Amino acid sequence: MAVGDEQMMHGRRAVDRRQTAGIVALAAIAILLGGALLGLLAEAASNWSGAIAAFDGYMARIVRFTLWQAVLSTILSVVPAMLVARALSRHPDFPGRSLILRMFAVPLALPAIVAALGILALYGRAGYFAGIFSALSGETWPGAYGLSGILVAHVFFNLPLATRLFVEALDTVPADQWRLASQLGMRAGPSFRFVEWPVMRAAMPGIAGLVFMLCITSFTIVLTLGGGPQATTLEVAIYQALRFDFDPARAVALTLLQILLTAIVVAVLAKLGANVTGDANLSVASRRTREATRVETILNGLVIALALLFVAGPMLATVFAGLDADLGRLAGESTVLRATATSLVLAILSALLSVCLSLSLVMARRALELERRTGSRSLFERLADTGAGFVLVVPPIVIGAGWFILLRHTGNVFLLAPVMVVAVNAVMAMPFAIRAIRPAYDAASERHERLCALLGIGGRDRFRLVDWPVLRRPLFTGFAFAMALSLGDLGVIALFGSDAVQTLPYLLLARMGSYRTEDAAGLALLLGLLCLALITLADWLGKRADD
């Protein structure tokens, strides 16, 4: 009996250590978010009149444009995505379907500044299509700047995302419904009305809300393609208030307004989340869509081809423009080499920190769940479960702005750029890392938890012998995702970057600002290939983990 008690105490100490790790992770998130909030509130308290005065006509115009571009971007992304997803769903067996869906995943891996450069290479003043647009309009093509450029870029990113989500929703339609529709002889119209539309309508609020959220918090796209004060969003205005105008009071007002706006959108998105789980009953027939008519096949093929050309165009333009650059000279530049090394080091550190914090929260949540067994969850358990989600309410530029204001009294804030980039990017990648790690850890715990407690295996021994073999691939998957996100990020480094600390996105933006477009194209190709390689590795590791 004494031996059994001793073994259970060893298991309890292991659980306590996991809870301690979760407390440390939550404390790190709280310090990052709390420090930013403290900086904002301290500045507002010291100059409250200036912060209040910032709520003027200019701010109202920025808020209107922020909401207006997000609404237009959402409509232009979601509505065509429904048509493309339905076309793909109606032809589940044609050879290029899986390739197209993989192609639609590529924009998610591209840094926003790389995509912006590809769009300029196509639709810019000197882009590949400039001559055609000039001939059609009879005037010199002004380029894809302002609202038009922002909309094109947002649709480039969000149409593929929305399409994939709608396809997943349509794939949840039970096979019995398709079999019944086929037996009833339903053509395309009735099939859409009675089978496809109810599923798409249920998924639409969540998908549209997600796209709207992404467009409201868009920073890099608006910074590079906005084209002036008439096309400025709240996040870009925060950046301008700190880096160009150095008006902390206005930056505080803009930041608090951005937090409020984002929190409202997140709350509405949580309320309107679509239920696309489908029928819980087991299907008795394989999924078979009724054969489409010749006319419908042609129309669906045209819809898919147009969407594919729209998505592939900027990516191909980025490749061609990058290959036209003097890549050999760029590869030998000391500035480029330093920026590449800095980007890789910061991305590796950020990914390591993100994975460690994510694993700590996952372990703490599971330990608290096992300890509770029954009854309602404690505050600690809820925070361990959803604490990383708080970063969705506070965009990176907002966190950076708060810390920029807080640290400006302590000396040269630009010297702290590496710390801020690593910390913010690590926390921002945590939701993705947790999504990769948590299912594997929970499944392993379900199998081995009691045995580890009985044998007194805990701490490093448990992680090395029990957890590591199961978590190896999910951890590498989360690491690759976090590293790719950090490599392509411009939000924090745009505030804290300087000649002393430059990453590839920061250097790319600087080359674009100095009109060295060929150099920018070459850097964009390099950055895009790095991020795509990491996302591809993460996807491969994730699939291997599922096998």
C-alpha cells in the first residue's frame, strides 16, 4: 500500500509540474499583452487630452475606410468562393481537383509583402498588364494602388481560403442525400437549393466572419498598396503615428479603438460560427454526385479556370520578376546576408518559444482535466484551454505599439527589436502550434496517463520515454508553421526595425520604398521560397503524424 501511495505521489508531482509549466506560459502571455496595455494606458493617463483630441474627423475617416474595405473584401472573396467551391464539389473525380486545392493553399503560406509585390508585378504601373489596361481605358494605367490594390490583394489571399472552407462544408453532406437527389433526378438548380445551399448557408457566417477579421487586421497589404491617407486603416495609422509623426497620444487612441473593434468582431464571429459537422448518422452509400450536364460542366470549368488564373497570376509574376533580378549580386550583398541570417535566427527562436509555450498550455490543460474529472472547469483550466486565443483580439502591430510607447522612456527602443520580434511572433503562432500539438498529446495521455502514474514516471523521463515518440512530428509541424509565420512577419519589425536590425521583410519594404524594384523582386522570391518550404514541411509532417 505504501508503495502504491508513493507511486501516486510521483504521478501527482508530475501533474503539478505540468500545471507549473502552464502557469509560466500564461504568465508570459499576460506579461506580453499586459505590458502593451500598460504602455497604452500610461501614455493615455499622462496625455489624456491629446488622446481624446485624436478622436477627430481624420480618425472617423480611417475607421470608415477600415470597415468599408473589409466589407468589400469579404463580399468579393466569399461570393466567388461559393461558386468555385460548388464547381469543385460537383466534379469530385476530375484529375486536377486535388492539385487545385493544393494551389489554393499556397497563398496562406506566402508572406503578405511577397504577394503584394506579385500583384504590383501584374497590375502595377509598370506591370505585365499595364499596357492592356491602358489600351482599354485610353489613359495611362495608374497602377493597383489605393482601394483597388487592397481589394485585389485581400481577394487573392481570402478567396482560396474561403473556397477550401466551403469545399470542406460541402464534403460533410451525407452520402445518402446525394443518393436520394440522384434517385429523384435533381438537376443542378434543385440540387443546389435543397442539398448544397443549406450547408453553405450554415457555413457562411463563420467563413465570412473569419475573412472580415483578416481584412480588418490587415497591415502589410494596406501599408504597401494603400497609396496614401485616403486608403489608410487603423493599423497603418498606428504605425504612421509612431514611426513618422511620433504622436504617441494619437497612437494610443488608434490602438484602443483597434482593440475594441477587433474584440467586437471576434465576439460576433464566436456567436456566428458555422456548424459544418454534418449528419451524425452513418451513411449507407458512398458519396456520388449526380453527373453534371455538358453546359454545367463547361460553366464550372470556366469558374474554376478563372479562379485558378487569379490565384496563380501573382505567384507566377513573383517568380518571373524574381528571376529577372540579379540574384547573384543579391546573394553576395552583406546587407542581404545579414538580413537573411537575422530572419532565420529570429524565426528559429520564435518557433522554439512558441512550441514550448504551446506544449506547456496543452500539458497543463490535460493535467487539470484529469485532476477535475467531474464538475465545472476552474478559471485556470479555462485559461489553459483558451488563453492563447486572446492574441487574436490584439494584432501584432497593437502589441508592438504598446511596448514601443512603454519602452521609449528606457532608452533606444530599436535595440530591443530582436526580443520584441521573437516574443510577439511566438505568441501569435501559438494558436496554430496548439492545434497541431494538442490532439496528439491528449491521445497519448488517454493511453498512458494511468500507467505513468502507477509506475511513477514523470518529468523528463516521461517526456523522453512516453511523450516524445508521439509528439515528435506534431512538435516539428508546429515549429515549421511558427517559423514560417515569423519569417514573413512585418508587423513588429516595421515598428522596431532599424539599420542595425533588419529582417528580409523589412529589407524588402525598404527596397520597395527606395524604388529598387528589381532587388525587391529578388528578395520576395527568396522569402517566398523559404516560407513555402517550411509550410510544405509542416504539411508533410502533419500528414505523416495522421498516418
